[in-house]
Amino acid sequence: MSQNSKVKGKISWQSPSNIALIKYWGKHGNQLPCNPSLSMSLKLSVTTTSLSYNYKEKGKNVDLEFLFNGKRSKQFEKRVGNYLNNLLKEYPYLVDYHLIIDSSNNFPHSSGIASSASAFSALALCIMSLKEICLGDIDRKEFFQEASNLARLGSGSASRSVYGGYTIWGKVEGSTHYSDDYASLLKSTIHPVFQTFYDAILIVSGENKKVGSSAGHSLMEKHPFAKSRYQQAMNHTIEMIDVLETGDMDRFIEIIENEALTLHGLMMSSDPGYILIKSETIEIIERIRNFRQTQKIPITFTLDAGPNVHVLYPESYRKEVIKFIEDELVVLCNAGQWINDSTGKGPKLLNIQ
Ligand code: PMV
């Protein structure tokens, strides 16, 4: 234990989930992405994590109790324990304490919303606050950069959740600003239409995925389309940076839908191929495209690694889109569940004792 350290205390962070507009699919080395990804952090779908630490005799491994939604979870305890043990070289003080991590999501567990992004981001931020307690204050920019790097080691998409607004993770051709090691806030100005954007998450199914994202990333290693996919994602990222600045809605919609369908196309054309979307997913997509065409309202969709549909639309059409969702899409949702989320401001430090 260093001189600055406290004997016991508790740190709590709240961190959002994010939705990728340009998808990360395929990794190499120690959780490094094969292409850049660009995401929007959400406002409502968040994980709250507290890290309680209590000084004890130094051990060899991290001494951890993990609670998920208030209940001890041996499954998460093992995963997070391995994650923390792998960090000991850089964060040796983690073995100076008995740690209790208490993590909960404010979105339903059965909603099928990927929680690893918000969960690993909140945890990484708690680890960074503990680092400050043990070693002293860290410059804010470095603090979030290192938190993003730490979050990435738990789950790639989590690297993007340590910021609000729009974030890029992965090197971008022609720019020295972005890195494979951590995510950064989008450097350019965001057009007013995209500053507050809505993401209505339609819960088509809450079932566990048949093929998880780790297995999906691995299947990209021998994927016949991998090379051209990585180049496409690079091109889309470069174009999307421009679109978010100029407010070019037509091009936004084309890129967004292409990214969503490409992600699932890659899953279907993997060896072995697999399908995560459901018939309701396709029906919702058809209805969104039809509504856009007939009503001339700029509404679009994206998909994560699952059957749920993220309906993206500008704030100014909120009333019309909510009515459309309630009248035509809710019937296709599992138990009528949907969450009207939107662009969020990023993580919050809730408490430090
Ligand atoms: O962070 P992971 O390893 O769970 O991978 C997430 C991949 C996608 O959610 C499908 C896309 C993305 O960029 O978030």
C-alpha cells in the first residue's frame, strides 16, 4: 500500500451503453480492432458500478466478490476476476484490498441489450478512481484515455462508452488523432441535427445469443470477405465523420443501414454461418423503410449483434416517430418492450468515499 492510499472506501460510477453506427467486427492481438468503429453513447441505458475496497494483507491474486443486480454472481466473479488479475502488472495495488464490485443495469436483464460496454466502462472508471486514490491525481484527459484502454481489455465496444456524444475507436486513415488502444471523442464539430439524436431500442427478443460476440469476432479471422470488410468500415468511418459534420441525412441513412446489414451478412456468411435476426427484425426494417418513403421522415435503423432493432431519428420528428412505433412496431416487440433512448452526455462519477 502506498502512502497516499486509504484503508477502505467506496467508488461509484455510472456509465452508458453505446450504439455503433460503424461496427467493430473482427479483432486481433490483445483486443485490438481490425477496423475503426464509430458510436453514439446513450442516455438512458446505463450500468451503475460501485467498487468497495478494504485493506488486507497483500495476496497473489485479486480477492473479489462480485454482485450483479444485488445478487452474488459466480459467473461474473470469474470473468471479472480474470480480467483484474491480468491487470496486476500495471495496477499492483489491486491485491492490497478485499474488493466488492456491485454492478447493476437500469435496463431489463432480459431485454437483450448488450451490457458489456456499459459494464466494463463503469468498472474501468472505478479502477481509475482507485488508482488516483493510491497514486495521486491524474490529468482528466489521461484519466479517460486510460479508462478507455482498460475498458477495451474487458470488451472492445466498452472503450467507446467512457465518453458521451460520438466516439471513435481505432486508427483512421489520414488522421493521427485516433488510436487502436483507446477510443476518443469525435474531433470534428457535430451538425445540430445529430447533436441530440434518438435511438428507440425495440426489444424483439430477450433470449441469450446463440453465438456470442467473442465467437463472432473469431469467425472473422478466416472469413473470405474480411479484407474488403475492413476497408469498407475504414471508408465508412471517414465518410461518417464528414456526414456528422455536414448533416447529410440521406448519406447517413445509406451508411447506417449498410453497416447494420453488413454486420449480419458477415455472420450469415461465416463458416459456420449463423443467424441472429428474427422474422420480426425483418418486418420492422420493412415497415421503417416504408414509413420513411411514404411520410418523408428521415428515420433509419441499425442492429447490434442480436435481433433487436435500433430506430434512429432526429429529435424534431419525435412525436411522429413515437406514434409510428406505438401504432405499427410495438406489436412486433417482445412483450411490447421498447426504450426511447437518445444521445447521452457520458459517464458520471456518483460517489467517492
Ligand atoms: O465489444 P464486443 O466484443 O462485445 O463486440 C461488439 C460488437 C458489436 O456490438 C456488434 C459492434 C460494435 O462495434 O459495438
